[in-house]
Amino acid sequence: MNTNAFRNLSYGVYIISTLDGERPTGCVANSAMQITSSPATIAVSVNHDNYTNSCIQKTGKFAVSILSEESDATLIGTFGFQSGKEVNKFDGVQALEKEGIPVIADACAYVVCKVIDKMETATHTVFLGEVIDADVLKKAEPMTYAYYHKVVKGKSPKNAPTYLPEEKEEKADDAKWVCSICGYVYDGETPFEELPEDFRCPICKQPKEKFVKQ
Ligand code: FE
């Protein structure tokens, strides 16, 4: 089996959010799809290890915030590379409350669903949600996973359904400086060694020391 075939599937970049009691939480997902239009239903796939998964099981509701190419890339670091168990991922993030669920204000659109069914797989839960609210927030190109990979230079978090361990083994002609937290590959004009000490990863905001040469 050649898993590179999967790279030819198209995905978006979404933040799936819900509530942990009163507290908002969420995670990054790239597997969200519309299943039917009437009634409108959406399916999302969330890893069992994501804290958001257990919170959706409890609240029975989730929102999908669709990131655009103009959305702040650090949202992906905030929601994709740390756990909602330890931090409030919504701290400092502008959110709107829709049907009681927080959605990302910087997204280009959002969809809020109530869970009507779910399917367990070996690693992920597929939640089927009936749409109870949806709107467009900004006229902007939705971010595709390919755009995130090629332009933002980001990688999949380990819990993503699209995660391929081989991604880490991609060999380049020159050594590259890679963020050890989120996998972002530095490709600026300035040589990495000459970057100021206050340089931070544009995705997960970690300092220069977290970069490793590969
Ligand atoms: Fe990073």
C-alpha cells in the first residue's frame, strides 16, 4: 500500500470547538465534510486522544470554524499543538458564541451542529452532526491542507487522521531548521542562525531554541 495516494485527497483546515463544562475548548481537524444538504449534516473525525473528543461526547454539540488563507496561522499552533486539558486554548483568541458554542472570529465561516450519530474507528470518532447554525464571516479563500503544507509550511499534528510519519523523513538538498513542536520548516531569506533571539515559530509561537537542524 502506498499511503502517498492519500496526499491526493483534498482537505481543509478547521478548528472543531465545543465546551468543557463552561470552558470553551477545541482542536484542529482537517477531516470535515458535508454528508447531506436536507437536513444539512456534517461529519468530523476527532482523535480519541484529543480532549475535545470527550467534551463533544458530553455536550453533544460541536462547531466547525473554517480557517481561511488569511486566518492567523498561530491559531493552528494554539489549537493543534497543545492540549485543552492543560490550557484554555481560547485565552487571547477572539471568539463568537453561536448556539452556545464558541467559534473562531478569524475564520471565514462556521457551522454549529448537534451530534445525531457517531462511529468509532481504531483511533478516531466520526461524529455526525445536524447543522443548527451556519454563517459566512469573511469573504476569503478557505485554507486547504495543501495550502497549509506548501505555503504556511506546516505539518499535521500527530492526532490528525491525515498524519503520515513519512512527512518527517522528507529529505531536502540542504539542511533545514524545523520546529520540534509543530513541524514548521523555516524558509525565510535570512539564514536561520542570523535570526534575532526573539524569533518565534510563526505557527506555534515557540522560541528559536525549539528549532532543530535536519
Ligand atoms: Fe512551531
